[in-house]
Amino acid sequence: MKRIYFDNAASTPLDKRVFEEMKNYFLADYGNASSVHTYGKKARIGIEQSRENIACIINAKESEIYFTSGGTESDNLAVKGIAYAYQDRGNHIITSSAEHTAVVKTCKFLESIGFKVTYLPVDKYGMVDPADVKKNITEKTILVSIMHANNEVGTINDIEEIGKITNEMGVLFHSDAVQTFTKLPIDVEKCKVDLLTFSGHKIYGPKGTGVLFIRKNVMIQPQIHGGSHERNKRAGSENVPGIVGIGKAAEIKIEEMESEYKRLKELEEYFWTKINENINDVYLNSHIEKRLPGFLNISFGDTDSEAVLLSLDLEGIAVSSGSACLSGSSEPSPVLAAMGLSIERAKSSIRITLGKQNTKEDIDYALTVFPKIVKRIREL
Ligand SMILES: *Cc1c(COP(=O)(O)O)cnc(C)c1O
């Protein structure tokens, strides 16, 4: 059976060139990067090369790049790390009601120990209004954490505008850029962001790898204590193959960024146009223009997303439901709820995210399957 993967926002296949680059650090240069012998030095060189690649991509300094175990850890380190480090200045944090659970749950935890959190509303596409950020900043506010692009609908926030506001008002700004890193240009000087989260496995790199950019002179309370790794901000022997992998993945992706953007936009527009032509009562939940390339969150009226997802899987097509992180629960996704979608619309939402490996043939095949499945489910 033909198998097609349309869930690239959840994870991506490892690029073979990344795998090749990593292999050496498993099998030959396996030393501890803190060791002074040649094995250690070689591992260290791999790590620092990766740091240089990533710093260069976002116009940061190498000393501002910290490696972590993934997007989740970077979000935790950013939000908790700032909260603890700046608690004598204030106890107020501003975030949005459409953030990834790694930010939401971290904020909930901070609330449980006495911090105050404002969850800004989003519009019907999942976008934060920068004016709301400004309105809600008080003298107690220490951090604003607003994601760059949403992982359920792909809608892109105006982080440049938000950064301008936080910078003027002297508040730190963190953005979870897991979904946008190497897909959209990010320049930390232009967007005045103080902390940025990236993850390896969303960009054809290895799972369990992440980056936190921390601007120079921003204080942070480490969340993992131990050795003096990552300039005393994140203890633990470095995951050398992983770090090399995320750096290589980023390097490859940035070279392909423009051409891939264009290609995915075209594929996605073709997909959406054809779905619209061939299936009635279908809605796009993502922003019409300001969304990631290859990203379609759509609802088929009078269907249930779990039924659509499972039927597609039987035909070899992998997508996710709008409530991917909460699968198994009967509650609609909090993000779609925050966008004001009706329960029916939220429960019939599926997320299609195209990636490097997808071709027009994949989409043509999917276009033969989708109408059939939606029709069958509607008839039940
Ligand atoms: C996937 C994702 C994360 C979590 O990253 P992991 O590396 O899987 O821990 C965080 N934020 C967003 C927006 C994501 O899409």
C-alpha cells in the first residue's frame, strides 16, 4: 500500500545527510566533549560548529545559543528560568491562549506557586493582537511569551511588532519558534526577541534535540543542575550526535528555505483548491495568508476528526486531528476553542502539514481518497 506522511508539524523524517553527519559522533568521535584528549576535542569541535551554524542563521552570537533536549525543555527553561531569575522585579507573565502545551503547562505550574499569568485572547485564526500585549503590561510584568507560528493551525504572529513593544517597555520577550525555524527568516536583531525556542525533529533533524537562544545579559535560572556545561545554564554531558544533527539540519534547511517555501505554498494551494472543488461544506481554520507554507487545518462539516483520521490511515495517509496533543480526550482542542470555533467545527478539524518528502503525486493520490472518506463518514 502507498503510504503518505502529511504530519510534518508533528515530526519529520531525518534528512539522510544529517544522519551521515551524526554517524561519526556515535562511532568514532564519541568522546565526552568536556574531556581534554583528542576524542573530547573532536566532539567539542562538532558541538561548536553546530552552535556557529545556528547563531549565524538567526543573526545571534555563538555565546547566545544553548543546546537542550528539545522544544519542550527550551520552553521550560525560558519561562521558568526567567520567572525565577526575575521574581524580585515582578511576578506577572503574559502569554496567549493558543500556546503549545510546553508553555501553557509551565505557566500553569508557575501560577500554582504564586506567579500571575495573563492568557491573551486570539482572533479566529489564532493570532495575537500586539496591541493586547501592550495593554496588559504592568510594572509587575517580567516576561511575554508568544509563539511565532501556531502548531495546530500554522497562523503566524507578528513577533517583530510584539518585540518592538516589549523592547520599548523593558519587558523580556520569549517566542516558541519551533514551527517557524528555517521555514521563515528570523533575525534576532530585527525582532528584538530575548529568548527563542527551536526543536531538531521538526526540521528533519533528530528527536530529543533543541536550542534556546538567550540574549546576552539576560539572566536565567538553570532548570537542570550539575556540571558546568552550556556555560552553567544546562548541566549534563552534551548529546554530541544530536547537537551536530540539529546544526546540520538547520544548515541544510536554510539553504532550501526559499525554494521549499515556494514549492510547499504551491502544493498546499493546489490541495486546498481541489478539496474545495470536490467536497462541500469544508472550512479552512488557518489564516488565509499569514500561515506557514504547507499547513492546512480544515474542518469537514458533519464529520468527526477521529473517524476521518483513522479512515485516512487505513488508506495509508497520515494526518493529525486538531487536538493531536490531546488525542484520546473528548474535549476539543483548547487552541481551536480559543479561536472561537464551534464545538462541531473543532471536533471535525484535521491538520495536514506537508514537508520536503511530499510531492504533487502524493496530493493527487490524497485527492482520490479524501472525497470518498468524507462521503462515507457523512453517510454513517
Ligand atoms: C513540537 C513543538 C514543541 C515541542 O518540541 P519537542 O522537541 O517535541 O519537545 C514545542 N512547541 C511547538 C510549537 C511545537 O510544535
